[in-house]
Amino acid sequence: MVKVSINPKSQAEFMAAIQTYAARSKQTLRDATLEQAALACRDAANFTPPLAMSGGKGLSKAAETAGEKAIERDVGKVVVSERGGTVKSQQARLIKRLGSLALNNNPGLFWKVAASGSTVLNGNAFLAKILSDRYNGFGTVWGFNKLRNYFNKIGTRVSNDFVNQRYLQSTADIANVYKPIYARNNGRLWKKGRGNVSGVNWLSKHIVENKGDIDAFVKERQRSVGAIKSGWARALRSLAKPVINGVPKDFGVDLLNAGWITKHTSVPGQSVQSFSDKVAEVTISNSNGNVNGIATQANVLGLVYGNRVKQMPARVRRLLQDDINKFNKK
């Protein structure tokens, strides 16, 4: 991965490269600056997460998919369906929950959980038998006391937070437990190099009765994928078009062709342009481009500067290639 440090020299180097590029590409300083500003908008969106799993390609369908998967993974750090995860994790979660309810004398919810989860415990002969609705102790005071004694022996005591945990039964319930954790962790519950930062371990996840509610909540949040990048598309559209050989030109249009980004229209993005005979100034901005520090973490500014400084000389060489070829034929 290429990394470019962000420092005053980067901007100075960029401005110097613009001057040289304008002269050698036979463009006015105004048009050279507008061209590079448009390409910088494209680069900024391209380098802002989400990125393709293989790396980069921030305008591609693969990047959109990576963003959707990241949301699904984050939600999965906090909630799990009653039948989510491996059989082993289902069994451990159910035994712990039943133990909590038994030891805290909550027979009503105990039997509700037992009725919905008895098939998960087929590997435990005693529990599979007594939790079966065909067993004459099922749902009775006697059966509850027998199970409470059983759980007391195996020491299934847990914190009050888990004891009082209730099944989540709607997307609103999920939002109520998810959003505070999401906000506390600056918008990402899984971070590269740090793993799970949600503070919720696998056995303490909130249990959702209907998996469809999780799917609906994830889908709702996935609609926002690409929104942060869309401010750069708005900034690009606000730019005047550079004129080359008398013809207005479009640059950075691959950003405008990424429908999963441009469908978002509420993220502010703009440009401020000022030109004179000797000075060309263009400022592009995306007010949401660094939400939760996402651009800082990805080093977006440094990569944009670095890529433009790298690409300008390469474009000059391409522009001059026809003249070079004609000269070499003489």
C-alpha cells in the first residue's frame, strides 16, 4: 500500500506541480487547475472507505459490497438471532440464559425460553428430556425447581445485565441497543488491527427473537453506504469545466457514474473558484468527508496529493507522446 504523509510540503509540492503541468501541457493555469481539482474529487472519493476487499477500487461495486458487509459485521457484534451462530454457541447462550432465569426465580420467561429453545439442547440428555414439552414436569413449579437446583449445581450465575436482558422484538429495539454502542465507538465496531471494539462479547450479545428484524435493520443501515463519498461528487459537479483546445472537457466522470454513490443527494459538497491572469485558486470541500475520522484514518488527503503529483507528469508524457513519435520517425 502506498502511503503519503500529510504535511505542508505536500500542498506546496502539489501547487508547484500544477504550475509545471500547465506550462508543459499547453493549458492555461485556470484549466489545468480545474482539471486537477476534478480529478482530486474523484481521488478523494476513491480513497475514502469503503474500499474493495482486495484493496482500493473505492468507486467499484466491490467497494459497495465491502461497505455493506462491514455494516452487517458491525451489527452482528451487538445482536444475534435466537438461532444465530454455531450450535455450540446457541447451546452455551441458551444454557446461560436459562440458568440466569432459574436462579433469579423468573419461571414465566424461563418456560418461554425453554419452549422455543429445547431442540438446541439435544446434546444434553437431562436438559433435552426435562425441557421437552412431552415431559410431565414441563411448565410446572416442580419442574422449574428441579431445573433451578440443576443450574445451581453447575454454577450458572451471571450479572444482572444479562439476567434482565430481554428478547428484542423489533428493529426499533435493535436500534435502541445498537446506536449507543455505535456512537461510543465512533462509527465502527470492528477495526483493522484491533478486531472487535464493541465491548460486547459473543455470549453477551442481545438476542433477537426474529432474525428477519436483524436483516431489516441491516438493510436499512446499508442504504447509507456511499453517502460520505457523495459529497465529492457534488463538489465535482460544482466545478467549471476545463477547456482544452477550445473544447470543454469532463474529468473524474467515473465518480459520477458510480450510482451507489451519486444516489445520495443530501451530503454537502462544494467548490470555491477564483481566477486571474496569474492566479488560479480552487477549493473543494465535503463537509461529511471525515465523519468519525474515516478520512484521517485512511490518509485520504495525503493519498490525493500524492496521486495528483504522480499523475500530472505522466499525463504530460502522454500529451507529448505524439510529438515524440513524430520526432523519432525523422
